[in-house]
Amino acid sequence: MKMSKLVSAKDMLAKAAAGKYAVAQININNLEWTKAAVITANELRSPIILGVSEGAGKYMTGFKTVAAMTSTMLEELGITVPVALHLDHGTYEGAKKCIESGFSSVMFDGSHYPIDENVEKTKELVAICNAKGLSIEAEVGSIGGEEDGVIGAGECADPDECKRIADLGVTMLAAGIGNIHGAYPADWKGLSFETLAAVKEKVGNMPLVLHGGTGIPDEMIKHAISLGVAKINVNTECQWAFQKATRAYIEAGKDLEGKGFDPRKLLAPGYEAIKATVKEKLEMFGSVGKA
Ligand code: 13P
């Protein structure tokens, strides 16, 4: 039961792929976000992956701060479910920095490179991660929209290219299947299950990653999981939940009552709203009770 150290995402994803559920990657921005995610996962006995974009890492003063804060927090809180600290959409240099800074997992997003270069760079990072027992995610195709400066056209992945990257021994593979970071436009055509099935056919048991988890209808999420998705990333939805709850607190004038200006009080509704969002995602992805 004792497990307050950060772990690689390898085991939790292999179990999720075999058990037909998905592990949530919740992107974090600060201490409140991190605490909300790990406490909720622990309460629900679910594994969890904390995603950190390069922008969020910089905001939190650097990857070493993030790794130290997170690993110490797990210990101080006595968290006993598996928690992985994962770089989201990393550059080659960013991935190397996270590996040296105490992250337990990295994503190298080489999807904007020509495929040979993506293969080459992914291969180098796989060797480093394997030697250190860290998990690694790679990407083929691209995720539409924008996240912390990472912009993608949203093209669907080529299944043969996915196989080339999967064969390098990555832990998990993000394949673009019409998914988008942030809000989905009203005329969105939905996920391309045809692409997902074709990718799955080529990569076998490789756990697949669905980015852009915000705003995907539940039935599409469930169908994607049945076709091999074992990790789903959620970022914007927690930001919206935090923003709405904080706005309501201030609009109700609560910050002006008594000691309502105390940052611990001011941030509490947003924190609770993130917890509720994380709970909803863990339940929908089917990872509750799997730790
Ligand atoms: P959303 O912001 O759309 O939830 O996407 C999160 C994500 O894919 C992180 O990489």
C-alpha cells in the first residue's frame, strides 16, 4: 500500500489497456491544481497522471520545482495510489530537462517534424527513458487548436507512421484522430474512429492516448476506450471549472465579507471545482477503484 513516490506510467497504462478503461492525465498549473488532482485520485483509489506543459513548467519556476513539489506532496499527504508526473507536448530539449529534473514520464511531441526526424529523436529519448525506468509518449498526426503555444492543424495520423513510432518501444502513442485542444467548434465532425481503428490494427497492444479530452461527448470517449485508448488528457475543463467558481465567489461579494480576501478562502471554491471535475473524469474513464 505504501507508494508515495512518483511512478512511471507504464504499469498503469498496461493495466488500463488490458482492462478497457483509461487513466486520466490532468494538467496542472500550481499547488492547488496538483493537490486537487492527487487527493481526488487517492479518495477514489484511481491511478492518475499529472500533465505539465512546458509553459506551465516555466510558470511554476521550472521542472525541478514541479518535481520536488509533487513528490514531496505525495509523501506529506500519504498518497497511496500510483501518480506519474508527465511532461506534456515536450520539445526534445524539454524532455531531456524533465528526465534530469525528477519527472517519472515524458511526452516528446515530434509530430511537427518530418516522420524520419520524429523517429530519430523519439528513438534517442526512448533509450534514455528505458535506461532510467521512465515512461515515454510520442505523437503522430497532430492535435488541432492551441495549448500553451503548441499549435496543431489537427491532421489525422498515418497508421503506418504510427507503427514506425510504436516499434521504437514507446510506452504510449498519441495519434491525431480529429481531436482538438480547448473547445470543440460547433461544426466539429467528431473523432475519426476509422483512423483510430486503423492505428490500433497496426500497433497492437500499444496504449493509445487521446488528447483534447475537454468537451468530447461521453459516448465518443467510451467508444474510443473500447478501441484501445488507455490515457485521456484533460486540461481546459479544469481551467473553466476553476474560473467559474472563482468568478461566482467574487461576484457574490464573498471576498469582501470578513476574511474572505484570505487567499486560502478565495481559492477554495476553484479548488473544489477542480476536484469535482477530476472526479467526474475518473468516473467516466472507468479508472475508479483500479489503483
Ligand atoms: P484539453 O485542454 O482540450 O482538455 O486538452 C488537454 C490535452 O490534450 C493536454 O495535452
